[in-house]
Amino acid sequence: MKTVNNKNLKWGVFTSPQSGDKKFERYVLESLEDVLAFKKAFPIITKFNMLENFLKVVTSGGVVLVTDCHALTKFPTWCIQSTKSDHPSSINRVKLGKTEI
């Protein structure tokens, strides 16, 4: 299973129609507090309006799912959690992970 590295942030376990039964982890940003905690751990998101985009999604009621930084780009990748569970590109939450403090 592809896992996130920072278990101190909110994270979850997901599946998708494309991955079948294969599970993977993503950071979960569903509140202002989540976004600010993610910014503290990944200050790179202040570049290229990524932080502003996260805030826009969260304040409009959406949920942002984020990966760790990619080895080549040095930036995380992200998407908005889908509510269309049968769409091929949707990502469906299985559970929230336990935050390690």
C-alpha cells in the first residue's frame, strides 16, 4: 500500500475504481486547521497558488486529498475528493487514519 510519510497530519485510506481493491493513503484537508497544519509541514505549497487553491476548496465545503512531495518535482500532487463513487477517476475514502502525536 502506498502510504503517507507524516502521520502527524490528518490522513486517510482510499480506494478508486481504477485501483480496484488496492488501497492507498492520502493527506486529508477538510478544514482550515488541516490546511494550516499541512502548510506548516509542507511550506512549498505557498508557491504557485497551491495554498490559495486548497483554501478555496476547503472553504467551499470540498475535501482536498494530497500526496507527499514527488521525488522529481518536489511538490505534492492533489485532487478534490469525489462524491461520485463509481466514476473511474473518483477516490473513495475507506477510513481516516490515526494521527500520531
